[in-house]
Amino acid sequence: MDKRIFIVLAYLLLTLVIGVIVRKRAKLNKVEFFLAGRNLSKLTLFFTMAATNFSAFTIFGFSGAGYRIGYSFYPVMGFGTGFMALSFFIIGSKILKLSRERNYITPSDFMFDRYNSPFLKKLFSLVMIVFTLPYISIQAIASGNSLHSLIGIPNILGAALITVFVVTYVALGGLRSIVWTDLIQGLMMILFTLIAFLLIAGRSGGFVSTHQRVFVDFPDLLSRPGMNNAMPYGIWFGYMFLWFFADPMFPQLFQRFMAARDEETLNSTIVLYPIITTFLFFLTVSIGVLGRGTFPDLTREVTDTIFPMLLGKYTGVILGTILLTGSIAALMSTMDSQLLTLTSMITSDFIKIKKNEVLKEKITIIVLGILGFLIAMRELRGGNPQTILEFIEKTSFNGLAVLAPAVIAGLYWKGANKYGAAASILIGEAMVLGYYFGFIHTEGILPVVPVLGATAAVLAIVSVCTPSVNENTAIVFSIDRRALPWVPVFAILFILGNDFWNWGRRPILVGGLPLWVWYFFALGILLSLAYKLFLNRKTGAEKPAVQHTR
């Protein structure tokens, strides 16, 4: 057997071993299978949240964007995703409290409990399912392309191989197997990406020297707003906006809120999030920039494979394959969680099954895996002309962001009702489809900005103009007034994250990097410190007006 294939198979078999070890506990009930008993510790919650959110997009999409756009893509991801963790407090901590008190299993359980509408519950789940399936397919596409680039096996076969192993260990152990594989995969992703970065930087001519060479040949890669003006301010702001509202609506992250042991456990994840995004995202974007110095003339459609291409050039067969498993770990740790969460929603909202009937749930996982693979196969056979960023922005991110206003209003505004929530989702998704098919077009700004503006306006207007019937306003949270002084603090940090004063200025290089990149290293650490101080403040508990047992 080829040594490279043996290494990949050995890693994949390790994930199955974990699934077998935890399978007995996973069979107990839905809370165990889907939420790991609501008992994830600080360590396991952080790694499963990070590994779940950091997907093929993080490794292959970021390095590809670094190659095409340059460092301008880094802060919008590193700081933007770190700032997004504030939504874990705004949304996640409240969902955590309610889920324990009222026995939520799926994201749509909150919608039904708050708005008392079976239609809205199914609509919410349907949107999550439809817009997450393309994201599942991205993991398969990236695995196929990476295995093909480094090992040489056909990309469809590589996609099938990864999909089969993920589906198997998820079906065996549920969230517990995912959590423990996420811990291993998260550590692998961080360590192996760091080693790959150091090797590529050293063997491509040295970090500083390579950047100086790239700066001479492609100066815009180190400038604001990036190569070919890829990140003008309107697009930049749109991405900051998109991450904040789309990411917490990822069903796999939303369900993680319910699996945390307590609020303190979730708070530790919030504090650590800007640290991991600041440093890990720099590595992957920087690999793409370094790759421009080695392969200067790649066509757009193959730029997302720059990472395995660099491994193939600068490492030996064995080491390159071992390091590649870190990127495979990133995509597997997202695919597994997506499959499990979608299964929980399908079996709760669309398929009538008996209590603790885990077999049908496992069959659903298999079917979803097949659907994701079929979407991936269609893209792979079509030559995969879109980059990962283009594909998931048009499909998954915008569609999921539309759900955020209905969730936030449901948590904090007693005036929100089922009619407003349903109308906002339907109008918002209609606009997303309009942008996708080219019926709607706005110049210089991402679609998510006008879409969310319209969605929030529709929710407010329809809710005010229609009667509230059997709305459960008892679970609406009041605003903690002692948290209000922190609003300007985070507003200032957001403004500092939009460093418009650097746009169009010739960058000053320090240690091979533009000075504004160092600025964002410091800003990421400052954001983490602000979270720490904010979450440690002594405030009164935020509670719904009345609590019931569901």
C-alpha cells in the first residue's frame, strides 16, 4: 500500500475507534446522542466549538483567498470572527439557559417555544437544512481536491472516502464521538498548520525574504484593500456584518450552546475565541501569500489547492501527508457536527419517530451524508469553477444570516410575534435567492447588508401591525442595565477593527509584514481581554420574566 494512503487511512480509522468507544453511552437517549448529556466541559466545549466552526474554508478557502487577495483578507476573518464571539453571549448564553430549563434539543425548539407556531418551527429547520447542505458538500469537495493534489487519488474517490468515515463515526457515537474527535482534530489542525507554515516559510526562501519578493512583484497583496481592490470598505463591512449574524445561526454552533455544562463554560470559549482566530487565521492566509511567491501564475479555480501544492513542493511524501491530515481534520470536524445537528432537526420536525429510536436517526445521518456527497460530486465533475469563499457566501452564509433577526427579537422583544418572524424569514430568503440568481444586484456592498436590513424591518413592521396570539413572552429576557456601559467599549473595538485610515496607503513592512497586520494581532488580544473583563463583571442575573417547565 502507498505510504501516503496508509497514513490517511490510519488517521481515519482512529476516528472510528473513538466512535466505537463511546457508542454505548450514545444509545441512551436523545440528550446523550445529540447533546452529550448537556455536560461539555470548558476544554471540550472550546475545542468542539472551534473545530466545528473552522472548516475546509479555514484551511483551503483562507489560503486560497490569501493567494488571490492578500493580507487584506486576514483581519476581516481573524478580527471579524473573533468579534462574532460576542454573539455567543447575546444569543448563546440565553439559549443555554432556556435549553436546560425547557429541554430544548434542536435549534427550532426555541422558535416553537417562543412563537408557538408549528409552521415557524418547520420553516426555521427547513432553512437551516437547505443552506447547510452546500456547506457539508464543501467539506467533501475540499477533501477530494486535497487528497488528489497531494496523493493523486481521484477527487471524487477522496470525497467519498472522507464522507464514509465521517458518517460512520457520527452514527456510532453521536455528539460524544464528535466532541472527542474534535478535540484531537482541533489539536491536529492547530499544530500541523503551524508546522506546515514554518516549513513553507523557511523552505520558500525565508519568511521575510519571501514577503519582500512578493511585495516587489505583487505589492497589492500586502496592501489595503488587497489585490484588484478585492476588499473595498463596503465589502469589508459586509463581511464583518455577515460573520456576526451568520455564524451563530450555523445549526451545529447553535446546538453547541445547548450542550455546554453551564454559562461559565461558554464564557471561557468566548474569551479564547479571538486568540485562536487571530493566530490560526493568520497562518492560513499567510500560507496563501507565501504561495504566490512560489506559484505566481495559478488560475483562479485552483487557488484553493495552494496549501497541498506547497506541501507537495516543500515537504517529503511522508511529512506532507501527515501535515495534510491536519487540514482533513478541519473539514471532518465541521462535517460531522453538521450531519448530527441536521439529523436532530429532521427527526424532530419532519419524521415521526418513537422516543429514543436511534436507528432511524442514524439512517438519517447516512442519507444526509449521501446528499452532501452528491452535491460535491456535481461540483467536482463540473470542474469546481467557484472558489470556496464564493460558493458558501452565495449559498450558506446569506441564507442562514436571515434567521438571526427572528431569534434575537424572540429573545429580547416581547412585541415580536409569529407573523413577523415568519414574514421576515420568507422575505429575507426570497431576497437571498434574488441575489443568487442575479435578479437583485447592489454595487460595492455584500448582499447580506440590505437583506438583513429588510429582514429586520419586515419583522418589526409585521409584528406591530398584527396581533400576538399565544406568544410565549414569559421566556423573553430583559436587558441587563449593568451591561450597557460596555456597549460603547465594543462599539469602539468594532470601529478600530475597520481601520479605514490604512486604505490606499503604501504599507510599511516590519519583519516582512505590513504594520497594519501587527496592529490586528494586538487588537485581537485586546478584544479577548475586553471579553474577559466584561464577562467577569458583577451583574444581576438576566432572567426571563417568568420561568416555566416545558
